Amino acid sequence: MKERKISEEFLNRMKDLLGEVEYEAYLKSFDEERLYGLRINTLKITPEKFTNMTTLKLKPVPWIHNGFYYEGEERPAKDPYYYAGLYYLQEPSAMTPASLLPVVPGDKVLDLCAAPGGKSTELGAKLKGKGLLVSNDISNSRAKALLKNLELWGIENICVTSEEPKKLKETFGEFFDKILVDAPCSGEGMFRKDADMVKSYEEHGPEYYAAIQREIMDQAADMLAPGGYLLYSTCTFSACENEDIIRRTLEGHEEMELIGLPLFEGASGGIGLPGCLRLFPYKIKGEGHFMALLKKKGSQAAYKDDGKTVSKQSPLPAELSNFLSMVSKPLERSRIRIKNDAVYYLPEHFQENTKGLRYLRTGLLLGEMKKDRFEPGQAFAMALKPEEFKQVVSWEKQDDRVIRYLKGETISLKDGEDPIKGWCLICVEGFPLGFAKGSGAMLKNKYYPGWRWQ
């Protein structure tokens, strides 16, 4: 076992949990190299197409259809395809919860503890632009990172909030069809991957987090619509943070029932509570995780718009209308809002009577009105397909202008390339990166400064 300062108390509890033989196998897993994973953005590309075009050395994660392992010495976060939002870097086991929540296009989905966005990006991809994804994190700084990842992925039907679950419950009530609770936990399942988790564990152990998890689950159960599903997950082994939380939720909410999760090769069932799912690093190629799927009894009622999503519409500014004439992506006029010069495209089912919440984003940020002109936003570029914009410039990944664009430089077109007048969508091999504004042979860079290549 690699040298790590892990408390004897924790090791003794693991021995009691696993038994002598499996405990020894668990200890040996610390001698294995950590694993690196990425998950393909199926909103933009199929796994098959991506594996055929990338130079990364990938191996499939057996239980995740769009998940892959990559070699630790590779640097996928410095690849232009990453900046195009084609994949998310994520530990393989952590891909599992979002894959098991049965989200379908049109659902109203809540990711309650969402930052930094690994699970929300997959939930958003499953929605395929239909319905609503509310991604929340109580930490405002973490919610900002969450927002960036969602916008990088081109997910347009989002609301990003930074609120306590209780405030969300008071606002929404039984609103959501699907809820993911990836609960804050003691992180025992990550000790092998991240030695710093051990230090955090010494400060706050399982009992500390169990109290938080119980409260979060009570709020989440109250926000789930009848007939809806709630997926609870942690990255810890402790029964008091896992099976005990599920038992308590079932006892305190008679309307909730446990739905058995199917086992796959290497996965284990719940300890003392069949139907749950556990992942152990000595049984699969991944870190430790726990999952349980709950359903609220009753029928799932069809969503009815109560009229609160509609407000009186004034004509759009001419500058905005002129720009939108270059866009063939379907945009409903009734869902476009202008607030403090920012132009938003609201998601389906968004209720404008929820303004008391701390929103970082409500829908897709189309851009900003600046004096007598409209400037399109980075999020809008990432949500477009190249065929949905009038002027497109697409470069091969090897073209040095790709990196120069991502660094924020002004770009010169080459001899023989058609001059560009006005706004254009910059792409790498057909995948959008952002906007630029042409003045003939020169492209003024409009790539968002906060996202630039470092």
C-alpha cells in the first residue's frame, strides 16, 4: 500500500464493512496507478466519430457508453477539441450517477449539488435542448465554474442557481421530474485518487456529513413531482452516509420507494439494503461510489403552463433583429428577454415568478446590447451548429490560427480565402469555438477573455 496517513479508525471500519479478504484487496488497490477519464458530449458528436478523429489513446469505460479512459501523460485539457466542448474530463466512476438517472428530453431536471458540472453536463446532454435543467450549488464561486462548463458544452436550456436546498423547495415545491443529489460526503472513495481528501476527512468524518445529507434528501424529496425519480450518490464507503440515508428517507417519506439498480460487471449491491449500487476500486477500474434510485409514488402529471412564463413583449431592438436574421436556429420570440442590456433565451418551463432566487444564469445568454449595436455572447456560439449561422470560418485543428484564436489574437485570412464582412462563427473542423468580426482579410477576435488558452 502506498504511503498514506489514513486513520486506524477508518481502516478498522473498512475491515468491518468488507471482511478480511475483500479488505486486503482494497488495501492492494492503493498500489495501482490512478485512472483518468473523459466523457463525450453527445449533444455535439457521437463517441464513434470522436474516437475516429482524436489522437488521444482511449479505452472504453465498460459501463458508460460515452466514457473513456485516457493515458495520464496526455493533456486533453490543452486540446482544441476540449475548447469546442466535445468532452468533459471526469473520473470514470463519477460518470455513473448521471448515466443511471432516467432523464428524457422535455423533463424538468434538478441537479441539487452540481458543481463543478460533471454530472450536470451529462444531464443536459440527455435533455437534447428540450425541457429545463436547474443546476444548483450553494457555493457561489463553485457555481461560476459550473456555469462555464455548462456553457462550454453548448447546453442552452439551463438555469444556474446558488441557493440552499430549503430556499429552492420553498420556491419550486413538487416541480421536478428528475432530481440528482450528488451529496457532499466524507470522500472515502477518493482516498486512492487524492491524498488531500484524507486531510479533509480528518476534519469532518462521516457523521458530520450524514447530518447534512439527511437534510438535503428531505428537501429533495419534497421537490420531486409524483411519478418522478431521485438519484442519490456519494463518493464514500460509510454506511451511515449511504444505505442509512436511504433507509431514513424511505421511513420519513412514505411516498418514496426504492427502485433497484441493475448490477454490471464489477459492481456490487448495497450492504444490507438490496437495490443500491456500490463501486469499489478493487473490483472495477474506477474509484469508490454509492448510488440509489428512488421514485415518488403517484402519476406524473402533464406540465401545464400557468401563464407566469409570459410577459408583455416589446419589439426587439433593430440591431438584435439584424443579427438574429443571420441565425437559422429556431428561437421563439416569446422566450427572448432583455435585462440590463443582456439578452437571454429562456428555457421551456422557466417560471418568471422565481426571481427571488440567486441566479447566475437564466437560459442561454445570447449576447449584450452595447449602445447602438448587439454583440453576441460566447454561450450562444457554443450552442450553435455551423449550419445555423450565415457566415462560418472553420479551420483544421493543426492550423496555427486555432490556438491563436483561443489566445485572443486578431487573425489574418490567407491568400485565396474569401474576405469576411461582419460577424462569423469560428470553428475547429466544424465545431464552434466562438465569434469573430470580419473587416475583409482581418478577423477581430471576440473569444471570451475568461476562457482563453493559457
